[in-house]
Amino acid sequence: MHVGSSDTFDHVVLIETASNQHTIFQTNRLRENIGASELIYRVGTVFVDEAVKKLEPGSADIVVRASGKAIVLVRGRTNAEAIIRDVTLRTLLECPGVVARGAHAEIKGPSAKDLDNAIREAHRLVNEVASRLPPPQARFQRLPFVENCASSSYPAAALNWKASRDGNAPAHSEVIFARRDGKVRAEAHERIGKITKAPLAQSLDAFEEASEDGTIGDWIAIVHADGNGLGQVFLNFVDRIEKDASADDYVKALKGFSSAVDDWSRAAAGKAIEETWGDIKKKIEDREKTGKGRKYFLPVAPVVLGGDDLTVICEGERAVRFAAAYIRAFEDVSREALAGDLGKLVPNIGMDFVAVAAGIAIVKPHFPFHRAYELAEELTGSAKAAKKHFKEIPCSALDFQVVFDSSGGKLEPIRDRLILEDADKTKTSLTMRPYVVTPQERLEAATDEAKEWAERRHYSEGERSLLCAVAALLKKPDPDKERGDDAFLPRSQAHALREAIYLGRKVADGRLAQIHHRYPNFAWESLTGNSRSLFVDDGTWKDEEGNEHRLVGTYLLDAMDLADLAGQAALEPLAASDQ
């Protein structure tokens, strides 16, 4: 097959790392999380680049080059096997704990469809290889008996005197030594710094110190986001390009689209960080200019940033705000690109912009990171519920959860406790999550039912948006009013309403009736379906026999969770200026 030059490429090589998130979040040490992420990044980029350079010039063409994944076209089975051998061996030697697998497939014809089939076959073969290999833990046997690593579940390899405190050196595994390697972490911070353009926290201790001096609060968050529908785009990529496209056209389109998605996530992350923590960046810049004042750092660390995947650890107070800013920025950059030259490469992509689903798990610093990430992933899945309503139209959404109980961490039992069922089988949900972030003007082509679903739970647009409700609860009383500000709802009254909603609709609405007339100018419309109820109709649900029953929900708990957690930091400039 001829692709891109006179050289004949007859095999496709796929390199892929496995269990990336589990690998990264095995420990609660930020420097080790970032180190693990950097090692995974190297596998699909640096290691593949250097493996290709060892071949004869023109023997290979890298089509996809990303964190933990690469697709390479090669000439000859021998070259394909050489790349796989080189990359996987280096991973074993230099990245203990990281699992890399490779496979190659023959390209059996000159058409774009033939190339697409070969890439599909390579993916199938990688999965087949994975099913035959022992689990990663089997590489780290504990025979003879050895001491546990102080930072991971692996057996210790040596004492780490570089990490000693008070003359005591912790025992660390080879996995942790690799992640803590100074060069690895320096390269990770350099790469991430190109996006954040400001110093990052080196450890969770820095978050705690910033919390103690009041720079940030005492919550941290793991934010996970990924693109809606991009998996299907890549899976059926041949259907996204012109029907009569050649293999060369396929390669050009796949290269361009894959690179563009990577660029979108980086650009969106940079813009969202600027929007969310611009005030802290300004303090950092001022100190760099004058050399005076205390040192600041950005309370955000992008741990995974590749393709359409984003995972960051950040302060909890502004985490939801950051996620919303990231979603909007990703939608905007993808919309602009698809309206331009990129759209000509993939004319059948079937979307004007790429939607994003985000999950935000907000926890205390010592909450296990792997459980927090799993919750963030579940919340991302919840946010993807928007796809059920907007089947052919992209729609972005976010979901968040504050974990108050260290024994919690699974989304289903948390949300089950927020569902009440009446005798008439009406279900009352004490949350309206997930919240839609996509501007409503971009959803105009949707069905009326879908648009109504989005209007009932929009993050920032409309009088019942989440931000309007938070702003209403955070409104401060006017000190110039002698007999009290009837547009201000005291926190005691808001908490009384929150207690009441757990007792059911009748009790909650009864409590509302008792206080509503005392605060006639409070923005009740942001919290209530009407002046007499805290609940709004939210569609129907089906029982086991297929019978439909009423479903209602309330905004109060969502708004109070965010207002209590973050205060003014939860609000964006627009919402804050409306107070």
C-alpha cells in the first residue's frame, strides 16, 4: 500500500498502555501522580519516536502520537516487531508499574477501508495479548518475603534516603523510585508549565499550607473530563472522511484530527486555568516582577492531558467553575476548527463541535485518590446522561459530588439516598444533577422535550441556573436597611429548608410557606418551581411493569452544596456581578 510517499507500508503497529488511571492514582502523593503520568506520556511519544529513528529512513510513519498510545505505519513485519519490542522493553526497564502492549496487523489493500480494517485488527490483537498476559502485580512477586513499599502496594526495593525525614529513610519500590526521579518530574513540570504558564504545587503539602494561610480552602478535587462521542469517531473513522478517499487521505485526516483533539484539550485547559485562577496568576507575576511578597503557586495540577482526556487535581472551591470553563473552551476551539480546514478532512463527522462530559469529586486531602478518581469517573458517566436526550446533537454537561463521609465514595449509594418515593409512586430527587453547560442557542435543533430538560438544569443560563441559585444564596444583606433586607435569605432559614426536603415534599413546601412571605424580594425563582413549591416536574420514570410515574426534583441541595463549599469562589465574574 502506498501512503504519503513512494515507500510501501504494509503493516500497522499499535502501542497502547493499560490501566492508566489506576497506575497514576495508586498513591496520595501528588509528585508520584505527576511522575506516573509523565512515564505513561513517554511510552506513546518519546519511546515511539526513538524506536522509529532506529529504523532505516522512510521505513515508518507515525500517524497517532499521544500519551500512552501510538499508531505507526511500517514497511515489513520485521520493522513492526522491532518497534513493539523496543518500546515494550524500554517500558519494562524505565517505567516499572506501567503496562505497555503492542500488536501489528497487515494492511491487505490500497484503499482507506483496508487501512481502517488493519487498525481495527491491531486493536483486537492488543486486547487478545492483554487477555494472555499475567496481571502487572505478577511482575512484583514477594518471594522471598520483602518489606512493603511505604508509598504503594508494591514490594520495597531499597531505602530512599532522598526522601528521608529526621534521619529515617522510607522503603520504596522501583515503581516509586521511577516516579520520583528528578529528571522525570522536571520534564513533567516543564511540559505542564507550557499550559499553565505558572508554577504548580509540588506536593499536597503545598495545598495544605495554602489552606492554612487562607489562600485556598481545605477541600481538594479530582476533575475528570472526556469528549462525548469521540470514541465512536475514531472507531469508525473511515466513515467520517469522503467515501472515495484514498489511504493517503485517510492518514492525512487521522493525523490532522488526532493532533487537533490534543491541541483542543491543551488550549481549553490553559484558558480554563486562566479564567479560574487568574487572580493567583496575577500575584505570581507581580512577585516575579518585584521580587517581594510571599510565594504563590497555582492550586491545580493537570495529571492527565492527552487526546480528549483531562484529569486534574485542584482546590475544591473552584473545581466546578474550572470544569465548566474547560467545557466551554473545548466546545469553542473544536467548533472553530471544524468550521475550518479540519472540517474538510472529516466532512462526515456529524457534529458542529465536540461536547464534553465532566465529573468533579470534591474530597478532603487524605481521601484515597484512587477512590476519588473512581467517583469522578462515575460522575463523568452521569454527565453523559445528556446524550440520552440529545441523541444527534452534541451537549456538554457536568456532575459534581462533595464527599463528607470518608467511608463513602461510590456514586450509586450516594444518589440513592437522595431519592424519595411517595405512596402514589411519585419519585422525588433531591438533586437536579447533571447540569448542562452547552449554551442553549447551540441546542436549538433539539426536540422540545430535550430543550426543556436542559432548561431545567442549566449551569449558567436562565433564572433557574445553578449559578443563579448559588448567587441568590450568597447574597449579602443590605446594611442600610433598618428593618432587615427582605431580599436576603438568612443561612439559618436556608438550612431549615434543606433539612425539610429530606422529610418529603409536603414538609418542605410547608416550611417554605411559613417563611416565603417574610422575604418577598428574595430570588425565589432560582430555587423553586413556583412560589409555593421547592420542587419542579422533571419528566417521568418507569416501574418494572413499564408503568410511567411522575418524577420531580429540587435545586436547593445542589446550590447549597456549592455555596457552602466554595462561597464566592464558586461564582464566575458574570454571576458574581449580578448580586
